[in-house]
Amino acid sequence: MRVKRVVARDIQEAMMKIKSELGDDAVILHTRYFKEGGFLGLFRKKYVEVTAAVDTISNEASKEHNLVSRGCLEKEQTNAENGVGSEFTEMKTMMQEMSSMIENFGQTQFSKTGQNLYNRLKKQGIEDKTAQKVVESTLEEYAKEPFQTADELNKKLFTNLLKPINKAKYVPAVEKFNRPKIRTFIGPTGVGKTTTIAKLAAIDAVIEKKKVAMITVDTYRIAAVEQLKTIGEIMNVPVKVIYTPENLKECLQKMLENDVIYIDTAGRSHKNTLQVNELKSYIDNANSDEIFLTLSSTIKYLDIKDILKTYKDLNISSLIFTKLDETSDYGSIYNVACDDRYSISYFTNGQNIPDDIEVAEPIKLVQMLMKEQ
Ligand SMILES: Nc1nc2c(ncn2[C@@H]2O[C@H](COP(=O)(O)OP(=O)(O)OP(=O)(O)O)[C@@H](O)[C@H]2O)c(=O)[nH]1
Ligand SMILES: [Mg+2]
């Protein structure tokens, strides 16, 4: 096969050139119009570039498809696609394979079982790559030793879902002998920071009989101070209100007799850098043992990623996911758990204090993911 590329002022001139170079049997492979030359973008000339080929093996076949004499671009392309020799057929097959590869790029082709598993994980909002890996390892195990029942398949899926998130298990900070453990809660507005503090403080104070105190630096809303004071009164736990970061440091030094101190902060939009910086100055003065970034499980994964980026310099110890009772898609939590940088400490699943909170065991997350809806 001989291939030739010519550039001309118009299609007729191009055809003439092709004909004289490759003869009557040439087949047009590609046509492109472009502009060139001129001055400051003006007076640019229009050209046509034609790529053609002649099949040196099957000239007989190519004669039937002589395109040059027709001078019609559309027909030329169709005939080129129909092919005039084995090389053209081969080329066409390759092109088809390539375009299907491009279409399926990033998505492995699974068997029917694999596809069902994959769809199930995607429906939960699990990221593409992760879902593929989990399904691949489940299918590999199936290939070695085919499972007999759906139950067995589910068990394998369970183990493979658990593997990447085992690292997300939270290890609480060790209790101090001579000074209180300080636990600070930050996060976007309305996610349930104050309610979560109330739950944990109640467990510590009422069930574990620890000496607990609460501090709020959320003085932007009167209701926020009132909210924590009311909770404190019910649980018989003292509540301090702090107005400046320096004030926080002094206050903490006077509270050394406590076992645990909970610090509540104002909800901050991750899009407001000023607010996040102000929060940072409180954190710098708190010398916290644990900083919990509280997130609602109803937040979209894309937004969660944004929030994590904004809070990345705040020395987060662990994440808390609230309002699990308000969603049935746990994929975003799973995606975060797959990220080595984060551990997850608690899940909350309702408004009841202190009942609706549990330690975020990775196994619980997989159980929720696997629950048929
Ligand atoms: N369904 C459900 N509601 C919850 C949960 N946790 C908190 N809430 C509710 O969410 C609302 C906001 O809770 P708060 O604790 O005030 O949230 P916050 O993050 O302190 O809010 P700001 O201080 O305004 O940023 C309240 O109505 C809570 O009862 C949960 O796990 N499930
Ligand atoms: Mg609050």
C-alpha cells in the first residue's frame, strides 16, 4: 500500500494531484480543511489536505472503488470504509477495536455476575476505581474456587469491601493522668457537632462517671450558647462560654481537675477562608488531644472532598459521620474510609442523646453497604 498526503487550494486540485501521484485506483482516507498565512489573522487562505492510498496488492478490487474520478467527498469516505483490500479491512477492524476501547476506557468488562456486583457498589456511590478493584478481587477468588450460592458470593464481597477500609479504624487518644483529655469538634454548619458532643459527654459523665466539662466558642448565635447550657444543665455538666482564642487558653488552664473537656465550635462554611482561619486560631490555643471533623453523611462526596481540603491544615485526628439515619447511600463514607489519610471515629444515627451514636467500626460500614435496599 502507498499512502500520500497532498495539500491544495480546493478539492478538485487535490484530486488531480492524487490522481497523478497514485493513479486512478487511489482511495481517499482523510480530508481536512484548514487556513494558513495572512496578516494579523486577516486574509488567511483556505486549503484542503487530502490523504489517499493505493492498494498495490489488490488493484483489481480497488478498480471497482475508484474514487478520484467521482470527485465526491462523502462517497470517497464511505468507499474507503468499505475497504478495497485486506489491509483496509484490517485497518477498519483496528479502528473499531480502538473506538470501543476508548468508549470503555476506565471500565473493565465484567461477566454478568461481576457487572451485577459492580452496579450494586456504584449505586451506593462508591468510586469507579474502588468498585472495580473490589469486584476484580471477588471474581479472582471465584475463578479459583467457584462459589456455589449467592450467600458465598456475598461473603467474599464483604471481605473484599472490608480490606481497603480496615486502616480507617480509629484509635482514641490515651487518657492523661494529670490533665484532662481535650476533644474539639469542628465542621460545617448544622452537621450535628453540638448534638454529638452532648451524646459523648453524656456517656462519659452519666455512664462512665467521669468528670466532664464543656466549652463553647460558638458565640455568634445566642441560641448556640443556650443550646449547650441547656444540655449541660440536664446532664449536670458545667459549660463555659469563650469569646477569644487567648481566653480559651486561660480557661483550659483553670479546668485541670476534669477528666474530659469537650470544645464546641461554630459551624463554618468550608468556602469561607476567613472563618476557617479564625477557627484555626482557637485550635492553636486549645492544645487538643483529639480534633474531630464532623460531617453529615448526607453531604455529596464531591463536597466532602472540598471540605477535607479546606480543613487539611487543622490537624484533624479523625472524622465523625452524622445522620446515617437520613440516607441509604454509604458510598461517600466508604470512599473517604479508603483514603489512608483519614480514620473514622463515630457514626451517629438519630437525635436521641446519648443513644444514637456508635463507634465507627469498619465492619459496620460494610454491613450498611451490603444491606439490600
Ligand atoms: N437525624 C439526625 N439528626 C441529627 C443527628 N445529629 C444531629 N442531628 C440534628 O441536626 C440538627 C443540627 O444539630 P446541631 O448539633 O445543632 O448541629 P451543629 O453542627 O452543632 O450546628 P451549628 O452549630 O449550627 O453549626 C439538630 O436538629 C439535631 O437534632 C443525627 O445523627 N441524625
Ligand atoms: Mg452547634
